[in-house]
Amino acid sequence: MSKDNKVHIYNRLFFKLYLNYSVMLLVTAVLICLIFMKLYGDMTIKNIKEQMEDRANKLSAIASEYIISGKEGFLTDLNLISEVNDWDIWSISNPDAINRMSTSMETGDTYEDFIAIEEYAPYVESINKAFQGPGDYQERDDKVYEQTILIVSKAIRGDGQEVVGAILIVTKVKDQKELIEKSLYMIVMSSVVALGISFVIVIIFATELSLPISRMRTTALELAAGNYKAKTGIKRDDELGDLAKTVDILSEKLLENDVERKKLDQMRLDFFANISHELRTPITVIRAYTETLSDGVVQEEEKKQQYYERMLSECKSMERLVGDLLLLSKMQNPDFKIESEPVNLNQVFEDIIRSAGAIAEKKNIKIAVTKDSPVNMILGDYDRLRQMFMVILDNAIKFSDENKSVHIKIEKSDKIMVSIKDEGVGIDPTDIHNIFEKFYKSNLRQNASGTGLGLAIAKQIAIRHEGSIDVKSAPGEGSEFIFTFPHFREEV
Ligand code: ADP
């Protein structure tokens, strides 16, 4: 295929269609001509033959009547038939007959005259057959007439059924041949006109067919060049319409993929920018403090100690960030297998409430737990589940004011449902869709030390446990995080 969208004329669909159509028409015309010629030729020859035989029989009967009655004037009848039909007719006497035919009934040339001329041999053969009784029929290319002729001969019977002579009729078939040739000429001319008309029909037909194909080709080339907005714009109910629709669907899919790819590229860029940003602050702080300490500017032990503590805290936050990132990438890797053992969620919550208790107590936040069953088993990784619920409980305490409560509810129905509800600041409806994104964090005062990775990790852990995580929140009223997990039932 050429790049410049040009197809050679001989390869064009239109040209091929026209060629096929014309060849088909031509073959049909030639076949019709041949069949016509054969049928028409055979029919006319057969008709003439029948006519000649009929006349020969009649002449033979008339001659017999003349002979038996002894009347004169047979040749007048004979000449009449000869002239009407434009045939050559002879009445020849049989030289071997006992009662020879009267010379007044002979047309002129005698049997001996015929024998004397070499070219008359076919006529002599026919005359002989008539003398023998049955008569003759021949179709032949004749030397005398220099064309195809038909010969018919019949016996003339006298007294006692004796063959006394013969009727010989000869006719040329040239006129008939001319008629056939004329008809043939008409057929050829009609075919030429038909070819001309077919050219117009093929132009319309081929344009109808090739235009959508060429439009689809242009669209495909545009898609290949990266213009995924290209559409064929063809609406038809036939197979071409189906194909065009498929090309349009393909272009839509390509466009969607392109948008998705660009989004992913942007996310990757944002991700790196976020990591760099998160690491920059602790590194800058550590560097500044290390420089200050190494310059020996700070002398007081107490101040030095403060610097070390700050550096340690920054190191810890970097460690947490790197740890969170590692865990997140592990969780997102489909090849990474999490531990899978029966875990009692009630036990997990006892564990995390113990850990979070101290922070909750500082803000005088009450943690209330309701569970409808002493055992709520799911299959999974104890440490990861603990980490996941810890993120939520941590946030619930972090984003709640003092003297509030956090309600934890574990329920069992066809699934295990866990709800962690706080009475905190709540989440703005415009932010709620983003909170599970990596590095998403609010600018709230409570969130100074957050990395924005907690909920992203929690979501991945839930997914890896075939569970789901959902959030309901209203600003100022609090937030509720709801998990669902499939039960673990021990095989009995
Ligand atoms: P962070 O480390 O910043 O807490 P998370 O991924 O855990 O990161 O949370 C992302 C954001 O979701 C938070 O910055 C906060 O805006 C919002 N958020 C999460 N939990 C709560 C909650 N219980 N109440 C209000 N806002 C919350």
C-alpha cells in the first residue's frame, strides 16, 4: 500500500469491477450469439428442407397424374413453384424405364446431360436415388453454385408404379445465412451499447462500494498516525456498514486507551514528584542540623540534644515513608502472595485498641466496640489486617476533637462487615473520591505528619483480602469507614 493514499488505476476496485462486469457481459453476448446462430441456422435449414420435400412430393404426385391421364402442361405447374420459391427444379426422365416419360414433361437437361458434367456428380447421385425409389436429401458446399445448397430428389411414377423419372430441387441457403449474419450484427451492436450502459451502472455501483472502503482506509491511516479522534462517518445497514462501525469502535477504544495511558503517565510523574517532595523536607532538615552541629556553632548540650532528637524524628518519618511505599508496591504486585491463615477480627481489634488506647486517652476519646459474635473469622494476614484497621482508627482519632467517641462495629451476615465511625471533622464531598489516592492528604492542622499513603495502603490490603472499603462522611459530623469481607468457614 502506498503511503500517499494512491492506488494504481489497475488495482482500483472500480476498474476491477468494470473489467469483471464487461467480461461477463461479453461472454454472455458471445454465448447468446453462438447459440442463436446454431439454433436459427438449424431451424431455417430444417424448414426449407421440409418445404422442399413437401413440394417435391406434390410435384411427383402431379407428374404421375399427368402421365396417367396423358394431359399436357406439367411444366407450367413446375415453373410456377420454381418461380414462387426461387428454386431450381428439374424433371428428368429415367432412361431405364420401360414406359418412358413424355419429353414434354422434361425440363430440358436429360440424365445423360447431368452425367456428362463432372461438377453435377452430386445431382446425379440424388437423381439415381430417386430412380431407385426413396429419393434423396443433401446439404453441401457446391462447386456450381459456389455456396451451400440443399438438394431434394423424388421419384416420378408412371403406370404400374414404375419410376419413370425424377424431380430434382436445388436451392441456395445464402439468403438465410445473410439473415443470420444480420441478426448476429444486431446482437454484437446491442452488446456494445450494453457495455456502454454498464459502464455508467458500474460507475454508480463501484462508487457506492469503493467510497466507504476508501473512507475506512483513510480513517485507518489516521488512526495509525495517532489521530484517535478519526471516525469513518459511514452509516449503512450492510456488511460495509458493519465494518465501518467496527472501525469506529476501534477508534473509540484507541482513544480511551490513549486517555488512560496519558492519565497513567501523569500519575507516574505525580508519584515521583510526590516522593521527591516528601523526602526533600526531612533531608533538608537533617542536612542543615548536621552542618550546624559539625560547624560547632551550637555549644549548649541541651540544644544539641534537641537537634539530635529532631534529626532522629526526621529519619523515622523517612523510614516510615519508605516502608509505606515498599508495602504499597508489594501489595500492588499481583505476584506478591499475602499470608493466608484464619484470623479472628475480634482479636485484631483487641490488639489495635490496646495500641491506640494511649493516643485516644490523651484526647479523652472513647473507643466503643460492638460485636454480634465472639468469633468473626476471615482468611488473611494478621499483621496486614492489623495495619489496615490501625490506619483507619489512627485517622479517626487524629481527625476527632477531644472528648469524642469512636464506634467500632463488627457484624456477621452473608459477609463480615466492619464499621469504624468517628465524630470528627468529616471529609469534604469534593475530596471524598480522592482520599484513597496515593499521597492525597488534607491541609488540616491535625495532619501535619501525614504522608497520604495510609488509606491507599488500607485499600490495597482490603482488596488483597477479597474485601472492599467504603466511606461515608459529612463535614462537621464525622466519617464512617465500612469494610466487607467474605467469611472463613472451617470445613467440617
Ligand atoms: P494521612 O497519612 O494524611 O492520614 P491517609 O491516606 O490516611 O493519609 O488519609 C488521606 C486523607 O483522608 C487525610 O489527609 C484526610 O484528609 C482524609 N481522612 C482520612 N480519614 C479521615 C477521617 N477519619 N476524618 C476526616 N478525614 C479523614
